[in-house]
Amino acid sequence: MHTDTERCVRAVQSKDARFDGWFFTAVLTTRIYCRPSCPVVPPKVRNMTFYPSAAACQQAGFRACKRCRPDTSPGSPEWNARADSVARAMRLIRDGVVDREGVPGLASRLGYSARQIERQLLAELGAGPLALARAQRAHTARLLIETTTLPLAEVAFAAGFSSVRTFNETVREVFALAPGELRTRAARGPLAPATPGVIALRLPYRAPLNPSNLFGHLAATAVPGIEEWRDGAYRRTLTLPYGHGIVALTPQPDHIACRLSLTDPRDLTQAISRCRWLLDLDADPVAVDSQLRTDPLLTPLVDAGPGRRVPRTVDGAEFAVRAVLGQQVSTAAARTHAARLVTAQGVPVEDPEGGLTHLFPAPQALAGLDPESLALPRTRRTTLTTLVAALADGTLRLGTDTDWERARAELSALPGFGPWTVEVIAMRALGDPDAFLPTDLGIRRAAERLGLPATPAALTARAADWRPWRAYAVQYLWTVDDHPINHLPA
């Protein structure tokens, strides 16, 4: 979008928050870059230039605006709606892969050479993987500076910097303030830390956001021990590269309040990335709802509760295991099966609030599971053990970098994996916005009540007009049933 100057200028002059994250405005006279909704008086058109990423702005010598804080804007929805190599690379960079594995690690995950990835990112984003990772490190550093009492030297390494000197130089260059000055400013504002060891931050999103189905689904399907709904917040444990964490996510009118407790602060970047992915916070609800409203049968559902998101997962392998446990059983039975597995095989953790007890077991831990210990039909046991074996040895990968169609083919080749299981994993674990569940019982009931075609083939043909947002159409169709997944818990 940054190449459409006229459209970008209109968005800046109207301070349209819907375009935050789509592009960034750099002001040639002040050498500052802003988000489109920056509250200051818009600059003259001749002084504006536009970039596709904060990293490109920084690489061109612009520093972040202190008023609108463009580094904290929602991510571009393109990276969640696309499955090409650039989108997959951006999801991995956002997940901290470059900091942990370097550019060669990023390239190997995508099946390209480092030079190819560099060229593709430069062409689309105006910055290579190192510059994009640097911009993310700067943002993580700012969060740690402003929301924790960690010594600044520890902040530097926790944010992914290789040295304190590089940390100081980057923060000064990006924010035009030294790390100590950033902390002093935050201490006078509302972001001062309240609880030792807890990182409190706001997760922005594009309005509207309907929390009913999002948090209702997560709460209704929560597995005891690893998830719970408490005091208006969804809480769960997280398995992270350097340790583990506990997150509490609370819906607010203009943001999601996030409270993170981490055993190692180096996991902050990935923890935030997983929370945003879980809640689908980088979606563009205006584009989604506008497309779905073109169908007169969906229009009343969209108008009744616009801004529905797709509830995802923090770990693709975990969700795949839970999807198999939930085949052809009720939501309550699926939770029971998963809770037994967590109690028997999960890693115990301590929760100061007492409700969470374990991490979900990794595929490697489940690989040695005795099938006879599972209270499941024999065919389901075979499905589960085959899935776990494929995940444990790496022949099946279900992550943010996974190619959607390849994963579908690999899942379909496993015993016991029908269209429903494959598509629900594509929708919630892989994040495919066009995944569709025509055989789902709730979708079939909704189709019957709305006058949509009844058979899966006919319904799929009718749903062609909803593409590429069929996963969001599923969320609206599920609202036809009065199910707990559609309502925030009391």
C-alpha cells in the first residue's frame, strides 16, 4: 500500500487508525516517522514519504515519533493472510527466529538461501531480515525498559542484543533517547511496573474487535491445568525457547491487557508474538467484514457482532494433539481427555495464583506414551500415536512458517485424519484465513437455519464468494447456535 501515495495521504490526513501497521509516514523535514493515526498536525504532502515497515524507516535514518509510538502499532495483516515465503519469513522474524538462529536459520526453515530471502524482503519491505529483527529488538527493549525494573544491562541481552554498546546505540538511534531517559519518562507515566517479575503491556489491534467468540471459545475449550478463565482474564502456561511463562490476557475497549510472567526475559519477543497470534490481533476486520457482508445471508450475523477474530493457538503441535482427542466427542469430553494427558505427561510448573499446574507435553514426551493407557477407541489411539511420532521426529511441522497446502497434504496422509481435523488445524494452528469446515456439526446446523446448502460439497461451492475469509465466516456461522464458545464467561 505504501506505493499508493494518494491513498496514504488521505489516511494520514484523516488520522485513520485502520491503516496503522499497513504503512509508515516519514517526514523529510523532521526525520521522524509516524503511524497514520498520529495525533499531531499532519505534515505538508511534499514533506511526506511512505515506507512499508518501521525497519525500512529506521534504515533510511528516521527515528520513531514520541507521540504516536509507531513501533507499537499492530502488525501488517498481510503476513497473516498470505502463505508465500515473505509472509512466512515475517512471521518467523516476529517470533524471534533471527535472534536465536540467525539469517541462515531463517533461510533453512523456509527452504531458500539467505541471499534469496534477503532479496525478497528488500523488494517488499525495504529492509532485510537483520534490519527487521533489529527493529523488533528495539521494540522489545523499549517494553522491558518501560515495564520492568531489570537492570539496563540485563535488558540489553534479554531483548536479543549482542552487547550493551549496540543496545545503547540502537535505542538512541531509533527513539532519540538513551535507555535511562526512556525509563525515567515511563516512571512518570501510567506504565510504571506494579508487580515485581510481571511484565504488563498493551496489545494493540485494529477495531472493531468482538471478544465474545474469541475469549468465549478459549475459555469454553480450556484444558484444566494449562488454561483457565479467572477474574475476567484468559490465563495459560507457555512453553518457550529459554524457559516457560504464564500469561493473562484481558479484553479492554481499545486494547488487550497482557500480563506476562517469564522464567527468562529473553522469551519476551516470542511470548508477545504467540499472544498476538493466539488472539488474531493483526487481522483487518474491516476488510473481512466488508467481504462477508456481500452475502445477504451473512450480513445480519456480521452486523450483530462485527470484528470477530479466529481463536488460534500458542503451539501448533499442541493443538493438533487436542484436535485428535476432540474427534467425534463433545467439548467437555475433549477437555477431559486432554487434562488426563497433561496430568500424566505434562511438565509441572508453579503458578503464584494457583490455578495453572503444567505445561502441555511436547511431542517428544508423548512419543513414548503407552497407547493402552489412553481411554480412547483403538483407531483413535493409532491416529494419536502416529501424529505424535511424526511431530517428534520432525517429518511433520506445524508452525508459523509451515506451508499451508503442504501441511494439509501431510496431515491427510496420516491415518484417521479426515477433512474436519485437517481444516480445523489449518484454521487454528496454521492460521489459514480461508480454512473451511463444511462437515462441522455447528456449521451444518447454521446452514440449515439460514437456508444455505446442506451438503458439504454444495456449501463449499456457495462459500466460494466468502474467500479468502472463510475461516472468519465459520466464526459468524457458529453464532447461530447458542453455544458457550460464543459468549464471554461470567
